[in-house]
Amino acid sequence: MVRTTPPRPLDITALFPELREHSLTATRLHPRPGAPTVTDSSVGGPLLWPADEVWPVCDDAGAHEPWNLTTPAALHRRREILATTEAREPLPGGNS
């Protein structure tokens, strides 16, 4: 069985000649399920973990509670608020 990528249905550089100068040769990987042994790579197959090594675990379970999670939008807003407060003029007669 030949395992190669079939030819492209169209020549994209014929449609968009300006892309031709950006083209490169690439190697595509076609991983297949397998049964690697200890002498093989486990990429694409079961992870081979040394029998005498303890499986890693996270000891900080509290860090993964839902109330500790945030969204990117909330993080950006928090940074915006902190930047605004740092840019303020100090109060007269105050330390902050």
C-alpha cells in the first residue's frame, strides 16, 4: 500500500501567483495507531512510562477549582483597571 498524499485538486499558485514566492517544500506526517515497544517512539501510540518511576500528579488541587479560573476577557479587564490605578496622580497629603 502506497502511503502518500494525493495530488492537490488545484494549483493554488496558478490562482494566486503572488503566493509562489512564499512556497516551501514540506514533509507531511501520517501517524498510524501502533503498538510501540520500549525501543520505539510513543508518538501516536500509547505512552510508555518507566515502571519504576512514579506517575506525576498535581499536589495543588485548590488551584484548579472553578472559582479560581478566569477568562481572557476578565484578565484583560483586570490589567486595564490596575494600569489605570497605577497611572493616577497621588492624593494630596497621602502616601498613595
